Amino acid sequence: MYPSNRSSSSKRILIAVFMSLFVAGAQAEAQGEKDPHRPPCADEYCRKIKSFVKKHYCGESPFGNGPDDGCDLRFPKKPGAAVDVKADFKCEWSVSKQAAQCEQHGQPSSVVRNFLIQELRQAGLPAKPNGQTYFTVWESTPSGWTVAEAYYSQSVGSDIELCQVILLIDQNSRVIVLRKLPFHKTDVDVSAVTQWSLIDLADAGGDGQVDVILEGDAYEDHWLEVVSLKHGQPQTVFSGLGYWL
């Protein structure tokens, strides 16, 4: 009877180990599915973009408390050579004033400004806001279209009012909204909204198509997204990497 008992015990051990691995794998998969900013790459095209993004916009890896393939984000001081910067701004946080200090360089054309202000209004920005609005305008030479951003902020005590839009304007003056942060008041230190930063315009997929590279920031969670114009409509073809704290 001993061999029989030993065989049965071994099977139970093997089953227990298998179940443990299965549960761990299911938990890891579930955790991955719960992260809307870092879905797994399902095809070769996505993996190619991920490789490009990691090569050009990632530093130390892994970094922070993010995924094993996450990274510290490193961005170019200016977009690629095929991008004409018409306007941009830079903000730095002032500890003494407990507010962001922003400096605007260049201005959008009246046409682009009107598009941006109109979208801010639709996003809930009051007609006479008390804060400041800053602009970024990049013109892509290969594609012939413009990517433009309007970013509004105003400190209100320990809170901050925010509103943001990022637009793509094609050769026919068609306006496509890439990202929008509706007008919102949130805590300065613990933001409850997602803000976006324009990082670059580049052919991330190697298919001759200019893509928009963005950073998402949702309070101590930073990741990269790549938006491509497919059949005239924006599609997020990659989201991932980065880190959280």
C-alpha cells in the first residue's frame, strides 16, 4: 500500500503546485487587465512601437513601482527635426508660491487659437476665467498637419483649476480632438485628473505615418501613449511603459 499512498501524495502535491501557479498567473493577468494604461501588446505592430518608444523616451528600467518593463521617462528638449515649433511653454513648480510658474514662447495663429479656445469652452472653461491659458503649436512637415495644445490653470487656495485640449488640425482645417481634460478643480498635491503632455511627433511604427507621442500623468502614475491617424480618425496604437510611485 505504501507505493500507492506515495503516488497519491505526489499527485496531490503536483496538483497543488499546478493550482498555485494557475492562481498566480490568473492574478498577474487580472492585475494587468486592471491597468487601463498598460494593456498587453497583442500583435507585432504594437510590439514594434513599444520598442521604438522605449528606445527613444525611456531611461532607467525598471523604475519606481511600475511594471518590470517600465522605465524612467526621458524626453527630448524639442521634437524631431521634421517639426516646426510655432509656440510652446514651460512650467516649473514654485514651492514658495505653491503654484506653477509658466513662460510662454511664441503664439498660435488667430485661426489655431480660435480652434483651441472653442474646444476649451466646450470642455467647460468659463467665458471669463481668472487663470492663464498657455499654448503649444507644432507643425509637422511630412504630414502637413498641426498639433496644438491649450492648457489652462489657476490656483485656488489648496486646489487648482485645470482644463486642457490637444488637437490635430489637418490640411483641410479639419479639427480632431486627441485628448481633453474637462474643466475641473482638484487638490494641488493629490490630483484626481489625468493631464497630458506633448512629447514628440515621430514615425513610431515604421510605416511612414507620423504619430503623436504623449505622456499621461494621473497622480504619480506616468505612462506613454502613441496616437496614429487611421483612415482620418485618431487611434491609440500603444499605451504603456512609464512608472508609478
